[in-house]
Amino acid sequence: MNKQEQERRAKLMRMQAERLPEIKRRFEENQNRTNFEKAEEKPVETGAAVIFEQAQKRNFNSNFKPGGKDFRSKKSDRANGASNSNNSDNQKSRNNRQNKNNKKRGNQGNAAENSTAANDNDSRKVNLSVSTRRGEMVHHQRMLSQDVNAQATQHIIGVPVNKSRFNGYNGAQVTNAQLKAARPDPEAVRVIPIGGVGEFGIGKNMTVIEYKNEMIVIDMGVLFASEDYPGVNYMIPDIKYLEDNLSKVKAILFTHAHLDHIGACKHLLPKFGPLTPIYATDFTIGMIKRQMSEIDDLPELNYNVVDPFKHEKIQVSEHLSVEFVHMLHSIPGNCGLVIRTPNGVIYLSGDWRAEANPIDRQSDLERLDEIVKHEGISLMLNESTNIDSPGHHPHSEYDVGDNIGKVMDHYANGRVIISCFSSQINRIGMILEQAYRRGRKVAFAGFSMINNIEVALRAKCIKVPKDTVMKMEDIIKLPDDKVTIVCTGSQGELNAVLNRMVTGAHKFIKIKASDTIVFSSNPIPGNEPHVVNTVDGLLREGAQVIQNGKTHLTNIGPLHLSGHAYYEDHVDFVTRLQPLNYLPYHGEFFMMEHNAEMAENVVGISHDRILVADDGDIVELLPNKTIRKNGRISVGNKLYDDADKPVHEAVVKDRIHISREGIFMIVLTISKKTGRLIKTPDIVSRAFIYLDNSEELIGKIRHYLRVKTDKSISTEPEVKVLKEEVKEDITRILFDATGHTPIVIPVINKV
């Protein structure tokens, strides 16, 4: 027992000692009241001696119950009543008040029934022979419940705490009264983040722009769950607000094809009408169709391919129009959105990066310059993901390609296995080019990698050199110095291709000492331990491992380029667009806060024209081109497992509880005729104790169950009541022995 536990137990004992006199006094008063009401003493019931003997070992509070060692007889109580006339008078007044209350409630009969039930319960009680107080177990259960609830409810949004200087309420937390009093301006354009703003992770992007009876929905992303959510793969936005207003939705727009922007399509798009137009670039539409092909009942959807270089103004409703503007990112077909409204132009940046020498076409900044010059930007929604990275992007995608070529030159005698994100289409194109120059063949491994390459080929987003790509089953027949493999698994996922190559579970490839593995990525925050485990496994096989940012170890330059802008890139871009109002989005809360500070302190946007919002906040762009927060809508998350099936929050809580404390099941088979056990109780323990090593504890539990069922014969309690009593007692026995409170499931079969 550690020092903290000793102090806690000592404190409990002091509290018990302080409460002891008051407990005795109340008990004596209760006995005096009983003596006053009843004239005759009832004889001791059969079996009282046994109860008395067992009660000797009970905790203090149990000793005052009938049969306890401190229980006083009727005669001694009457004697006490005669000697304590003041107490008697007090009891009379209490009895009068109690009688009046009972008459009002008409509960005299119920009181008698309750008394009988209490006596039955007492007769069924079994001495548990435990050393810990029940209060200690209850305290442990309460703390455990708090921990489990805190872990399992991180995704629940409600009304988030937001006391930022940019919260729209002068730094004060918004109250429910303020939210209820909010009245929408009928002429305002409303910007409502449904997801992706201030989440406990980056993802689940979804935004609604609304004017009167017209709505535009932008993106439908997922947020991948952390280890805090066992058995949960991802979360999607709860779109109840949109489901209540489906007739108002005039168009659905997608900025690009990353899963944090399109991953929820297969769950959400079928909820909208088949005539609702869906706008995106060719590659993004292809990726959405790939997502939709995974569902059984594929709906008819109204896809519309957009060419952002045509600068087409798409009139999606009476008052709202949209224009797609090409922006650089780590995936083809990425766009920012220009939404023209009656209250001015809204620019939603989507994901973007600044790059001096890109492989893809440069961001269409000239088009944005024209819009700024002739129309102006009334409100800018700017992503926040890499706002904490200082400076500008120090290199380009070409530099990454050249460094991968250097790896092929330096390790020319063995296989080169390159792991990267499957959406890095331009990088994959560079790998193909570098391999072609050196006479190497390339094979792709990983379900998402192959799917994305197929979509990119159809959309003409990638060029494949002639006779360079081979199937995996064919490339293994070539000499090692001719083999290059591009695969998934750069984030250390256990079931991804790279890890299966390490363990030998892959059908065609097993890592060997002559292999060189290149990680052309950075670990996503939270994935670092998994990546380390994968690297350790590779090194144990004798392979050479080259990671981005480890130039001092490998003498190889950058192998990855982030898809998001750095701090100075944001400064230049926001300064260029000169927005009247500024709303950071797409990021965790600290990122958006730093984005807002950059806009105020560096760019010079007025503080009262910058807001840091949360999911569900209603941001109004007013006719006078100012912005304000004005109320909230109900938003949330829905959980899904890796089979794309919904997971209820209660299931997550049970999984967390089991992962911490385990599960303990007791199966009792009782005779209907005799009420006795027919066979020895079956006991099952999972994730708790190993039964073979706990024979003494199991024997104690089986003894308790036999005594408990024997004591229940005369009273014949309902199965539900008996289950609760067994559950409570077994939990206490287990806590006394192990310090844990597993989920106890008693099963009672009467045959």
C-alpha cells in the first residue's frame, strides 16, 4: 500500500470516528420512537442467533441492525425511554409529524410492505469477510466512472468553453441565456461550422453557408479516432440541422479529396436528394465515387465536374453563386472557394500551401488578385493547420524527388521500399520518374494506394513512364537492384503493408538486410510511437531505414513536404487578400487562436472583425459587412467502427471500463422446486484475473454463492433482486481482493 492510499484510508477512519456519536444518537432515537408506537415486544425470529454471530464481523454501521452486536432489546429500550423523558417528548412530537405526513401520502400500507421487504433483505445477507469498507469501493467506482466518462465523451460538443479574446463576447463565456435570447438577422448571411473547428483532433471538416432559405454545404470529412476510443475507427459530423432543412440545401461543394474532407460522403450524401448538385474537380469526384462504391445500395447522385481554371461562376441558387479557384496542396484538384452573397464575397481557403517551384500548376493567385481588386473579400475563412510552423516552406516537391533519386543511387544494390501517403499523387509520379531513369521497375502495395493511382490515371493527374509499373507477383522475380516498391504504412499502422512486410505476413515481400526503406512522410501527431515500433522492427531485420528530417544521420535531404502553409506564408496570403473580416477554421483551438493573433498583430485586421468559433456557432455576415456570433445550432459526432457500422457511446464506455477493470461473469443454475444450486457455479473472467492463479478467491466466491442461494430459499426473491444483491456482494469481494471493480454479470437460470 503506497503512502497516498494510507493517508486516504486514515482520513476515512477519522471521518468515521467523528460521525460515530451522531450515528449512535440517531439510532437510539429511532429505537425510542419504535418503542413508543409498539406496546408489546415481538419474540426473536428463528435464525436470529445465526445472524447475530455473523454480524460480529460486519462493519460498524451493520452492527446496529436487528441481529447486530449493538442492537438493543425492546425491554432495554423501554427502560431507556422511561429514564429519558425529554427524549420521549421529543419522539412524540416527531411521531405526530410523521403520522400527519403519512396520512397525507397514504403510505401506511406501503411502509409495512417496505418493512417486510427490509426484513427479507436482512435475512438474505451474507457475511462477506472483507477488510475494506463499502465506502472505499464506492469511492473507487465513482472515480473510475468519472475517468471513463471523461475519456468516452471527448467527442461531445455541447456548448464549448471559449473565453478567447476573439470569442465574440469580449472574452466572457457565452451563457445559455444569451444563446436563447439570440435572434437571427433576416438579412444576414450565416456561416456555420458543422465540424472541423476546434475539435480534439484535425478532421471532420464541414461548413454551411446560409442565406434565408438557401444553403450551401462545403465538405463532409471524417475525424480518425484516437486510442481513447477502443473499437472506434472514425467519427463523422451529426447533420441533424441539415436533415431538418434538406429543402434549403441548394448545392454541395468539395474543396479536395482528402478523407478529412470527403470521408463521410458514403454516410451523408445519401441523405440528400438525388437532384442536389455536387460540385468538385475531376479527381475529387473520382475519389468520392470510389468512396460511394463501398456501400451496398448505391444512390443516384448529381455529380458536376468543375474546371477551376475556367473561372466559371456557378449560380447555385437565387442569391448565392460559387467559383472554384485552384490552390496548391498535397493532392490534385485542390481548390479554394469564392462564394458571392448579397452581403459580399466570402473566401473559404480549403487546404493550401505556398511553393515557389511546384510540380503541379501554381496557385491561381492572379485570379484572386482580380477578385480582391474588383469585388473585395468581405469574409475570409482561412485554414490553421500549420500556423505554428515558422517561416516559409524551405523546399519544393522537386527537392523531395531528387533526394529519393539519391537514395536509389546510394543503395543501388538492393530493393528500395518507399512508404508515403496514398494521396501524394504528385510524389508518386516523381518516384516513378526517378525509378525509370535508373532502370528500376515499380510495384504498388496497399489497397488505398492502388485505388488512388487508378483514380489519378482516369483523371489524368499522373504520368506513368512506359514499362515501369509491374504487378507485385511479377516484380519479385527480378533482381533486387531492379525493384522499387511504393506502399502504405508510413504511420506505423499495424495492419498496413509495411508492417506486414516486417512480420512476414505479406504475401510476396519479407524485409531482409539488403533492403532500404524510405519514410517519405512525417508522423501525424499521436502516431509517433507506432512509427517508432515499425522502424525498430525494420532495423531488427537488418534493413537500412531513412526518415525525413534525419539528414545528420543519413546525409539525405528532405523526403517530405507538408501540404499546409507555414506562418509567413499565411501572413503573405492574408495580406494579399485584404479581407474585411477574418475567421480561422480547420484546426484545433490553439491553432485557430494563433491564426487570429497573426491576423490582428501582423496583418493588422481590427480585433472586432476577427472571430474564433466552435462547431455549431452561428457567425453572421451582416449587410454592413461586419460579423458577429449570434446563437448556436446543435452539432455533434457519430462514431463508426472499421466495418463502417455505428458505435453507441454506451458501448465505448463499457469497452473502456473492461479495458481498465475487466469483466467477471457468474452463472448460477438453481432448481425451481428447492431453490438450491443444482451444480457448482460457473465463473468466467476476461481481462481481469486468471482463474488458475486465483483458486482461493474463486473458492471464496463459490462459497458465498452457495450460502447466498441457501438464505434466499425462504424469502424467494425475484430473480432481478437476487441478481442485484449478488452483483453488489461479488463486486465488493473482488474489490477487497484485487482493488478493482470489474463489470460483474450474474446469470441465474432456474430449471
